[in-house]
Amino acid sequence: MAHRPKRTFRQRRTQSSDSDSTEESSAEPGAPGLREEGPLPGGGRVEAADRHVRGRGPRSRGRGRVWASSRRAAGAAPRAEGGSGVPDEEGETHHSSESKDDQNSSSNSSSSLEEEFSSIVNIPDSAFIQEARRKRELARAQNDFISLDVKHTSTIAEMKKNSNEDPESEPDDHERRIPFTLKPQNLRQRMAEETKPRNEETSEESQEDENQDIWEQQQMRKAVKITEGRDLDLSYSSKPQALKKFDTSISFPPVNLEIIKKQLNTRLTLLQDTHRSHLREYEKYIQDVESSKSTIQNLENSSSQALNFKFYKSMKVYVENLIDCLNEKIISIQEIESSMHALLLKQAMTFMKRRQDELKCESTHLQQLSRRAETSTNESLAMDEKTQWILEEIESRRSRRRQARTLCGNCDHQEGTSSDDELSSEDMIDFQETQGDILQDHKKIFEDVHDDFCNIQHILLKFQQWREKYPDSYYEAFISLCIPKLLNPLIRVQLIDWNPLKFDAIGLKQMPWFTSIEKFMANSMEDSKKEDSSDKKILPTVINKTVIPRLTDFVEFIWDPLSTSQTTSLITNCRVIHEELSTCANEVSKGKQDLLKSIVVRMKKAIEDDVFIPLYPKSTVEDKTSPHSKFQERQFWSGVKLFRNILLWNGLLPDDTLQELGLGKLLNRYLIIALLNAIPGPDVVKKCNQIAASLPEKWFQNSAMRTSIPQLGNFIQFLLQSAHKLSRSEFRDEVKEIISILVKIKALNQAESFIEEYHLDHLKSIIEEV
């Protein structure tokens, strides 16, 4: 075992937890420091004993780990007890070289520390140590291992004798007892020290650094707990190590050529088997490499899967970005839509309120004229002034309309059939400015968006590429159901400045979104047998989900049924919608039903609120120039105009609904009463002719039909009464026109009866022509 070398105070790092703990404890205040004297003879034993104590049993190991985790707590106890702790070997040797009193004090202190240490660590007695040493010697001499069945007793004296004779029987470092006091040297020890080679002193200084490195290596090996069996003996003693003598008493088994050959063959067989297994593994790896290369080559040559994945990933990213863009812009779209709708609603309410106020004012004025009652109070005078101002405004607008019709050459126009929807110059300027501001905001909605995300044609082109490249996945993904939802905000943007009630408004089929969708549908490569996910349903779905709701709002809040231009434009757009939705005949469109229902409700409201035909005495209305006659004529023709506008919905609304509205509620309730109050003559026949001309020919196409529809019964009776009255006067031509009206509305039985009654044989040709 090598002596602990002298410290050179070179800065080194050790990974040993034991050496760290030793250095920390030695660095504590009051602990004896390392001296620069040479190694002492007992240094190796102190070190071995220290290693023996630290390597003892599970209990000591557990305590070491706890100490390592709390260094301050472990080092505080020795200092608290007063002192310097357990002295190291240099300090102990130093004290032993002094006086005899110092040795006694050191012996007492070491014995007390040993007792304290033995109370903490269970140190075996000497008999147990000697027995273990004997077992180790027997194992070395015989089988080179320690047998568990060896039972041999020896005395302490015999063990001492054997230890002195055989240097190899020395106890290991971990079995040595730690000496805390200097033992008296005997004669043999003193003679050994005197006979040391002189060259040890000369080589000591040269080996100082080497011994320092070796000692540190030993400490590092102990720190990582390398087993003793694999430890290298790195210690160097000051004297040359004695060579181990060969023990001739040990017998070896006999060896011959056959045994060697057999062992070599066995070894060769094992190596060949190992080689063959390695060859098989190598061949397997070669095959795997070739298979991987071929797979890579196939994937590189046919990269459809990669292209598919790339395409689907790009479409996914594109659709996600498109949805994010639309979600961000939808709020602005809704705000601008609301602003435009509010502007148009305000204008429509202005016209409606003005018409109703003027109608009430003019009717009141005529009633006052009829009574010839003059008022003299201030309130009545103010009322008259206001009425006079309203009447002047009404007459000024009528004059401007007459001048416009004269310039156009329309001289057959009847008073009361024109739409009174003129605005004053100030109101018109305000309306145009507000509308211009809204349209400017409308243009800014997508000004910061790329065309791929706001142009319907570009968006449909993306999906068209998908349909052409991968039609199966396209139809399996039900893209025809997704496209209308994606296009809804973009179509609403294009419909912001679209007014379906304006006569010069752009039609649905001329809109960019309509043409783009039609082109997308025309380029469809879908099989005709696939009807569930057909692209042909895209346009009807867009109309049903986007166009119809906007059209319904116009019908409910803005449309004026008395306006022929608005009604005609609205019917045109509704017919386009009806044609496009007819492709989905098997599906019931809820939006279309709501639209038609709102149309019927709005026309009922117009009949109840806007139709007013006053009845005056015949003496009053005989004068065609009187204000009463003019007012009654205007209101009658206004009712005929509404009657005509209602019947324009033929083909869109059910016949029962139209007959109920036009014939039941308007003709029989208002127009017939006004005709009965009129004086028979050419004017009455003209009015009846206009009413009959407004009736749809579809209702009378049945050739076997001899009687007209039930709702025209009152009208037929009035025609017959007028014919009876006119046949007795000079208006013979008007009777012929009445017979023609009866034939047109399929009242053939009534016409034949009238001809036979008055012997009008020359009029039978009219019936025969039918």
C-alpha cells in the first residue's frame, strides 16, 4: 500500500464524495491543516482504516449519503464538541514525535474518539477479523476463491506469526484497524528502518508528483465505488515489491494433445457458428438496405402520394385563410348592408307617408267643399293654409309629370296611374350624398385583400382544379355544399348597391358572381348519375341562401305595390329565381316560400291602406272638370293600377291567391262599387275593358269552358246591366265591346242569352270565333 504523498497544493478537481468531505472537514476552522512533511510510516494504515470504516456495511453507507446531502449539518457536530474533530494522519504523526506527555494525551483522546466511533459504527471484534483473514488465506492457497464451508479456528498468536512470515497474508486496507496512537516499535521494526535503501531518499522528491497523482486517482476510484476485484493496485511502496513465488505444491490437471485439440475444435465450432449467425444478420441487413432503396426509388418515381398530400395541405391552408379573411370582413359587410337598407327604407317610408297624408288632406278638402262649410277660427284658418300648401305641391308635381308625358308623346295616360315618387332637390342631394358615402365604404371592404380571397372567379378556380385532379375526393368532401357558404359574404358585397326595385338595375344573370358560378357549373366533370352531391345545385343554393333573404327584405319594407315600375322589376328578378330553383324540383325551398308569403302579405296591406275610392253624388261627378270627379277618377285608376300589378304575379303566385287578392278583395270590394256609382257610357266601358285586359289569359284557356270563374260573377252582372242600359241608347258600339269582354272572360252563356234577348244576330260571329 502506498504512503499518502506530500501535498503540493496544486489545484485539482476530484469527483470523489469522500475526498470532498475530507477536504471540507479539514478546511473547517480549528481543524489541523495539511503539513509539508514527508510521508509517515503509518500513513498507509490510517488511510486504509479510514476506507475500511467508510466502506463498512449498509448502515455506514446510508449515513454517508445523508451527510453528502447536508454538509453543514455533518460538519457542525464535531466543531460543536470542541474542537478540531478527528485528527488526520499528519497531525497525529506530528504529535507523536513530541514528548511522552503529548503521546499520553493523544492516546487518551484517540481512545475516547475510538469509543465514540465504535458506538456509532458496529466494528467487529478481533476473533471475527482473524477468522476472516484465515479464510482468505485458504482461498488464495487452494481454489483462488473464498469457500463458504471452511471452518477453521486459529489463535491470535498464530495469525500474527503467519502475518510476519508471509507478506501476502497482510490484511487488506479495509480490514486494518485505524491506529490513533503511536505503538512502541520493536527491534525488528527499528532494524528495518535503518536498513532502508539510501536511494529511497534521493528518489523521494522525484516521485513526489507521481505519488500525488496516484493518490488522487485512488481517491477518485473510491468515489465512484469501483469494486475491489477490478481495482488496480496503483500504490507504490518505498521498497521494491517482492515477486510472488511460485508454489510448487499446487498440482495442475494433466494436459495432452487430444485435450488441446478438442478444446481448439470446440472453440473453432463456436466461432464458426458465431460467424455464420453474423453472416445471416449481414445478409438480412443487405436485403433491408436494398428494399429501402427500392422503396425510396419507387416513391421518387411515383410521387403521387406526396403531390396529393401537398395539394390537400395547400387547399386546407387556403380554405383556412379564406375563412379567416371572411370572418374578419363580415362585420363590415353587415354594417354597410344595414346602412344601405336603412337609407332605402327611409326613402320608401317618406313616399308612403307623403301619399297617405296628401290623400287624407285632399279628401278632407273635397268634403269641406261638398258641405260648403266655411270656418272662421284661427285653427281652421291655419288648417286651410296648410291644406292649400299641400294641394299646391300636389298640383305642381302633376304638372311636371304631364309635361314629361307630353314630351314623350304618351297622351293616353290616365290620371292616377303614375307613381308619385319625386323627391325635392334638397332631399335628392342628401340621398345621393349618403348613398355615395356608403358605396365608398363598400369599395374599401376588400381593398387590402388579395384577389385569391375576394374574387369569386379565382376562388372557384381553386375548387375547379381540385375537381379536375381528384374528382373522387372532391365529391366525397361535399364541396358543392361548402361553396355557397364560402361565397355568401362575397355575393352580399356585390348585392349592396343592387336595388331589385329599380327599373334600370342590373339583372341577376348579368352579375359577375352569377356568371362565374354558371361557368363553374358548365365546366363540371361530374357523372350525371351522381345527383346527391351535384355541382348543379350550387347556384340554386346560393340564390336560396343569399339572394332570397335580401329580396325578402326589399318586399317587406321597401317595395310599393302601387308602383308599376317597382313591381315589374321585382317580378323579373323573381322569375329568374323561380327558373333557377326549378332545377331542384324535388326540394322544397323554405326561402322561396317565405318570399312568396311576404309578397302576399305586402299586397294585402296595400289594398287595405292605399285603396280609397270616394263616392259622390252623380250630380257632382257629372261635371268631369269638377275636383270631386277628378279625385274620384284618379283614385279609381289608382285602384285599377294596383289590380293590374297584383295580377302581374300570375305564374309566380298560386291562382287561388291571386283571385282572392285581385278579384275578391279589390275588384268586388272597391272597383265594382265605383263602377256602379258611375254613369253608363263610353268611360265605363273603357274602365271595364281595362279591367278585363288585366285578367290573365291563363285562367280562360279551357275551350270547353262556358261560364267564367266564380269571382267574376259581380263583374259579369255589371257588364250585362251596362249592356242593357246602353242598348236602349245610341251607344250601340259600346254594347259590342261589352259582348267581346264577356266572350273574353268565357261568359259565353250570358253573352248568348243577351244576344238572343235583344236579337243581336250580327254579334253571334263574335261567339263563333271563340
